[in-house]
Amino acid sequence: MLVMLSSPHMHGGDSLRMMMLTVILALLPAAAVSVYLFGWLAVLLILVCMLSCLATEAVCLKLMGKSLTTLLDNSAALTGLLLALTLPALTPWWMAVVGSIFAIVLGKQVYGGLGYNIFNPALSARVILLISFPLQMTTWIIPMSAATPVVNLYDLSTCLTLFFAGPDALKLGLDAISMASPLGHVKTEWTLGVPVADALAHYHYSYLGAFLGTEAGSIGETSVLALLIGGVFLMARHSITWHIPFSYLATVAVLAALFSGIDPDHFAPPMFHLFAGGLMLCAFFMATDPVSSPVTPTGQIVFGIGCGVLTWSIRSFGGYPEGAMFSVLLMNCAVPLIDHYFRPRVYGHESGRKS
């Protein structure tokens, strides 16, 4: 007797839990660099965000009468890690907790849980925190890679005081322990009439330093090298494809090259844009979120181009120096439209439409 079984007939061995674990592993190089640059502050921030996301997820599951075994899928832990890597090292503990609650409740569970959210939960929380607490979210502590760091971030007691009580508890002013990010410095100097090249020279900016990760910024976005290692790992594991990262980065580079060639005093060169801010983190880890990005290769390329245009435009013309995270969230809104117009063609039906 021949028994016909429904598809799928094979299982590739992958699971949601393994997919999430793969992304966490890909983020470990960036997390390691963050610990090197910001010491125990980075460790505390990562731990609080991950634990807060797990606790919030548990409460939500309990209130909805669902099994707590869902916590084992690693999605909440990944959201916490991603959120932490987008935050400044001086983010106080209560903001990390509030951001984690926002990420799980408003970025994920309010839509029905994992697989139904239209925005990346970590990015959503990061933008909410930026809008709500602009001063804290744009204060960058001097990293340990600086020649003369004011505070020893490798000292646990000092970092515990900074994290839970703030700089005032150490009788330190923000001006003494903080510095501008490269993007913020260039934006501020340009508004004062200083050309881009002069602004970078005053900052003592180095492309090598930006590539390795020795500049100021959010704890997980400073090292291009670490993020590239993680991105290549994800592509080698087939967790993501090249379509979104390549189209995103290429669009930013092309626009920067064109406009910096026309007016180099106003527009920053391509290498600066590629190495600055959260572009690499967004290109490989945020924009490629399978839930909130297009499903077809063509749609993913369109999505990446849109992210690139918005990122460069916000950085060049907007009031805020960074545009990568805003661009991904804005393009998330367009995903249903992109999927509608770039859906795969159905075999045997003209234009992919059923007769």
C-alpha cells in the first residue's frame, strides 16, 4: 500500500532556537569589542537588557496563559543583546530596563508575538528611548582606547557606581568623561561653517580606528571589523543573504561618493559614512530581520536601497546626525507594499495572478 505524505518531506535540521542562537553568536565579536572599549559598563548593560527582556517576556507569556517554554527560543535574549549594543555605555540601569520592556511589549507582544511584529523590536525600543531621553541617548563616554581615559572602566566598583548612580555620584561632570561621536562632531562643526575635512582633522579621526572600533558611539556599533565578521558568519550559515546588506551599503556609498565629489566641504566621503554610526549593525543585523523585511530577493534589494537613501539623506540634511536606525524602521512600514509589487510569479499564470 502506497502512503502519500504531505510536504515538506525533509527537515533541514534548523530551528527557530538555532537561528536565534546563530545571530547571538554572530554578535559576540561586537560584544567583545564593546567590553574592551567600555569595560564593565558594557557587561552590565548587556546583562540588564537581556535579563529584562527575558523577564518581560515571561510576564507577558504568563498573562496570556502561554507556556514559558517559549523563552527557550532565544528570541527575547537576542532582542536584549541587540538593544544593549545600540545604547551608549553611560545609559543608566533604569533606562535599560524601560527600553527592554518597550522592546518586548510594544515591539513584539502587542502584535501577537514573534513572527507578527512589523518593526524590529530592539530598534523600536531604541528609537523610543532616543525620543524620550535625548540627552542620555546622545552622551558618549570616552572609551578605554583613548590615550588618557578619565575613568577606569575596567574597575568594577567604579562602573557599578556609574551604572546605578550616575556620574554625579563620582563627582564627575558629563563634560569630563564624555566626547562627541564622529557623526555628531561633523554635523555640529558643519553647522558652524567648518568643512568636513577640517572637522575630521580637529576630531583626530582615523579610518583605521573607526574600522577597528576605537571611536565613541553606542557600545556595539563602533567596530566595523567585528560587525563584518558577524555578518559574514551569518551569510556563511545562510541565516541571511547578501541582498539587503549589499544594496544598503552600496547605496550609501554611491550617494556619498556622488555628493562629496560635488561639494566635499559639505558632504562626507563614502568611507566615513560606511564606518560611522550604526550603519553596519543595521545592515547586517537589523534590516535583515526575516520577520520585518521583504521575502523576495528583488524586494530585499529595493528595501536595502530605500534604507540606504534614507540613511544618507537623514545624515546629510536632517537635524539628527544618525539615520540608520530611523531608515530601517521607516522601510519596515513599506514592506507590505514591497512584497505586493515584488511577489514571486506564480508558475502558469501571467503576471503572477490567478486566473
